[in-house]
Amino acid sequence: MPYKKFCLVCSGKQCASGQSEEIYKELKKLTMEKGICQDVQIVRTGCFGLCSKGPIVKILPDETFYVNVGVKDARAIIDEHIIAGQPVENLMLRHENPAKESRFYQKQVRIALRNCGIINPEDITEYIARDGYAALSMALFEMEPKDIIEELKKSGLRGRGGAGFPTWMKWKFTHDIRDQADEIFIICNADEGDPGAYMDRSILEGDPQSVLEAMALAGYACGSSMGYIYIRAEYPLAIERLYKAMDQAREYGLLGKNILGSGFDFDIEIRLGAGAFVCGEETALIASIEGERGMPRPRPPFPAVKGLWGKPTVINNVETYANIPKIILRGGDWFSRIGTEKSKGTKVFALTGKINNSGLVEVPMGTTLREIIYDVGGGIPNGKAFKAAQTGGPSGGVITAEHLDTPIDYETLGALGSMMGSGGMIVMDEDDCIVDVTKFYLDFSVDESCGKCAPCRIGGRKMYNILRKITMGKGTMEHIQQLRALAVPMQKASLCGLGQSAPNPILSTLRYFEEEYLAHIRDHRCPAGVCKALVTYTINPDICIGCTVCSRKCPNNCITGERKKPHVIDQDNCIKCGICYEGCKFGAVQIA
Amino acid sequence: MDTQQELRLSDDLLAFIDIWKEKRGNLIMILHRIQQDFGYVPKKIAIELSRYIDVPLAKIYGVLTFYHYFKQEKPGRNTLAVCTGTACYLKGAQDLLHEVENLLGAGVKQTTEDGEFSVEAVRCIGCCGLSPVMTINDEVFGVLKTDELAGIISKFHSKSSGQQ
């Protein structure tokens, strides 16, 4: 008897932290209790993407989408919806503006995330039922290795890890020298260290088999029989699902010796990262798999020629791999019809920060920032004004309001002084200080610099110190020149991508927000009111009604005043914590 | 696990090391397993490991000190970690850290005197949709406000919970 209804429960990390596992168990228990477990299947799936509204439960076939579900809601879902056929209204996805409802999904095109939130990631048969391993089987029996590379070339797929190097070229370099090498390796870079980005984690948690299949395809195309997945130790759920996925794939003869009876051998091992951002750089990653300190080395030679243990090595990122089975199956031409002239396909972004629908979105290349932020993302919360979107993390830069209508691809972002990066997109509003955020990124890069080359080790520290002075109100006009003077040589002379791109946030924000830097330096003022040293909290006596809330909340007891009379802040003792500012319901506490 | 004489490579660990011994690039995987068992990598164990797999102690420490994930000091009974990824930073992770320090008297990379909590500032844990985020052991607390911290922390304190 086939199931009549399906109840999909997100088991991605963010929903899991909202007790989605308990919801799953409760739903399961209730279906047993009611004796309907023959009719309705309860499934744990990967991420749906709308993480800020989790835990999420979706009912099929009617596609009802429930958000912010709690364990106590399970009974209503079963009783009212599954049994009585009446969707539970108060759990359904709502938008302040009904016309915008569900726009979160409307503009999305899901290729890399095609199975996330649809299949049970711990069951290989569900992946197979969605055309899983069809590409591998087709490749092994109907295609030559060079045909696979040809399809990738037609597709125009470029690396999704940040730099955007054409994937087919990497594969071809290794393919062409495979006869000269006794060993060749395939690596999956799952060391997703960019703060504010979690695309790769969600793919590995929601659809691990797609990555395994793509790595096997890479192995066949490049003549390798061994692959490594280098994954952050901070992603325990993804690691667990990968191990399960690998066990199942081996059991089904899709990994290991003589895959599908074709005579092709390919197996995969997992290697754990240990919290070093620089290991996202491919040569540092290779050093780390070799069990060494994760320090990069000069390129060339490129890993495609001389990589892991000195052997030719193909390294791609998780999202890049996730696209590949679909490209092989549907053909490169199909993929190349999506996107812009030079950037094909889609890109997954982790949309976070000051945005209503925070979560994971996959849009065609060439979608504008405005569409992503206002249609998919639902706009900025609390009626605040958009200030900038940051892409590329510590290696990238900002995009301002005047460029909201730029179609996003590798080239346009580069021209704007930012970069695609791995897909973090952090939205900032008027309350965020650009200098402070830039300092945050520099702090990150300085902390993560491996220290091998001087431009990165010393240059980064110098620039960080200057930014720190500026945010403390001790900046001078020379500092701006010094920042520019340090940034360019650091970009040119650093050994690896970390150092070469660490100055990008500074150059980008100086380009668009120089005025804000100057306000800190010249006027000793932080326009966003973030830099504590430059902020003075005062109480406006015309607005203050003397409710005493601020004086009771002040942790340093430095607000005084009689009941029903205006209060005063003792500036000498104020620690600038901002609690009075947040606590005042009348807007009487003001930032100067 | 507290006393010095118990700090030795257990049979389980030795069996694990034996499997990995022959594989290339095994050191980081072995150190992960050691940290999983002890909560950190004790010096005594590192010395023993060095002899067992015939790798210089300097190299082991070279790797240990390079990676943020490896700890050389015994952590507290609970590990409290505030995410300091970009999204959490924008939404007030620094304020959470200050409040944690106020409440526990221990700042980042410190352990409380009673050994109950270690405080860490961690890189993005990928829960940006829930920012700002804090974890205690494996439990994630999202969309946090500073005034919720005291209540959450007290639940993990051995004296008040009486469990774990």
C-alpha cells in the first residue's frame, strides 16, 4: 500500500536546535497511536532553507508549509490536518504582506539544493529514487572520461568555493597527465570556515549522496580511485550523515571495488579539519590532510599536477560537486542556459544578518541583490534602512544601495570590489557601523593567518591596529593613507588567498563609506552608534517622563532622578553598555 | 579521568591508533580521537603517543598548537561557546560574551574556578538564521537576549540541576 500523505520534518542543524527531533518522534508516536502509520509516512529531511522560521514541517502532497512548529503542535497536525484534512491555519507560513507570501521560494531555482528538504538524507534509496547515481551509471557505461569533462565544459560550471575557476579545466589538467602518475586523488573541500556561511553544511546534512556521486564521477573522469572529504570537526551532524551515506553506498556497490560491475574502483575517506580557516585554501588543506600544520605553499605547481603527497589532485568545493550529477544527467547545455554569459547555473547564498527571511537560498546567477533581499529575503526587519550587503566574508567586500539592481555574478561582484566568495551574504542596516564590521573581518583574518609569510602576518596586524585606533576615536587622517598603502602590497605579495584577500574589506569599505571613516576620525563620532568609545548616551529631558526603568536597569547605578521627573546620566561613570537606550520605551535616551 | 595515573592510552585508543598507524597523514585523526576521550590532549598522553607512533613530540605540538580545535588544558565540566560569526557579531555576540563573563567570572578561553564552565568564543557554527547563538555542550540556544543567560546557565550548574 503506498502512503497517502507524507509529513516531512526538517532535521537540519538549526531546526534540530529547535527540537525537530522531538517533533519527529511525537508525530511518529501519534501515527502509531491513531493507527494511521500505513497511510502517512513521517520523514526526517535536510534543510528547507527558511532557517529563521524553524522548526519546519511540510505536508505532501498538498504542500502545506508549517513554520515555528513546537512539539505540542504535533497533535494538531495529525488530528486536524492528516486525519480531518483541515490544515492548521495558525502554523502556516504567513507574511506581513500576503502578496509577498511564499516569494521566498518563488524566485529560487534549486539545483545544488534539489534534494534538501525533500529526501531523507540517511536513506540512499530516496536519493536513488530522485535519479541518484543515474549520472554515475550513465558515465561508467556510456561515456568516456573525456566526455564527462566535455559536458562540464559545455555547462560552464565554475568553482563555488570562491575563486570561480572553471571546474572542467581543473579536471582536464589532471586527466591529461593521469598516465604519468601512479596515484591520483580527488578531494572535497568541506572546510567551510567563512563566518556567516553554511551552504556546504546544509548540502552535506541534507543530501550527502550527491557529493559522493560527484566525487566518484571525478574519480572516473580523472583516473583516480581514492577520494578524501576534508570537513570541519565543528560539523558533527554532517560528519555522521556522511559516514552513514558512505556505508550505504558501499553496501549498494556504488562505492568501493568494481562499482556497478564496471571494473571501476573508487573509495572515499573522511579527514577532519581542526579549526583553521586557512585550511580552506587548497594547498593548506592538502598539508592538513597529510597530517601537518595547515600552511599553504606557493603555486605553481598547482594541485592538479602536484597535490596530495605530491600526486595530481583534483579539489572542488561541496556545492560545486552537488551540481555535477545533475549536469551529467541533463547535459551541459541545459545548465548553461541558466545564469549569465560568463557565470552559469545557480548560486546558493546563506542570507543572514538584518533580514526577515534568514536562511539558505539558491538563485540563478544574474539575480539582482534587490530581488534576493526584498523578494526572497522579505526585506529588512523593524522598518530599518538597508545599508549594505557583505559578500565573500573576510575576503570580500560590501555592495551598497546604489548597486542593488546589479545582476549578481562572478564578474559584476569583482567589478564592485567584492567577490562571490563561498556564498555568505550578510545584510547590514543603518544600525551597523562599517568601520566596526571591517575591524571584525580584519580581526578574523589576523587571527587565522598562519604566519608563514610576512605580508599577511605583519600587514594584517598593522591594519587591524589602525582600525582599532579609529574605532576608539584615536584615528588620524594619515591612517586612511596608511591603510591604502598597506593593502595593495599585501594583496600582491602574500603567499595564499587568505593574505591576498584580507585587505579587501578595507579597500571596499573605504571606496563606498569613506565618509563614515572620516566621521570617526574628524568628528569623533560613530554615526551608527556602535563604537562605544565614540558614543555618549544622554537623556532628553523633554521626552523623559521619569518612569525610573533606566535607573533601575543601569548596571553601574549611574542614572539618577526623582520619579516622574527627567533623569540624568552621570557621564563620568557611564560604561556605555546601552541598556538604558534599549530599555527606554519613550525614546528619551539618545545617542550623541 | 582526573587522577594522573589514569592518564594513559587506553586499550580502545591503542586499537584505534593501530588502525590508523599505517595510514598516511594520520596524526590529526589520532589527536581528534584523543581529545574526544579526554576532553583535551594531556601532555602525558602526547609524550606517550610520540613514543608509540614514533613521531617527534615537537611535531605533535606543532600540530596541536596550530589548530584552534585542539585543547591543551583540561576544560570545565560544561563548555559554553558563544558564536562570534559575522551574523551573530552584528546581532550582539559581544554583549553576550560580556554578560557571560559577568555571570561566571570567566572570560574567553577561561574556566570557572569551580571547574563547572569553560567559556569559548567560537567561529561561525552555521546557525546564522538563529543569531545570536550560544551553545552549552551540544545544545544550541538561538535568538538569545542577554537577560536570558542567567537562567540558561543555572540549568547546567551541577548544584542546581542535580543531574548529568
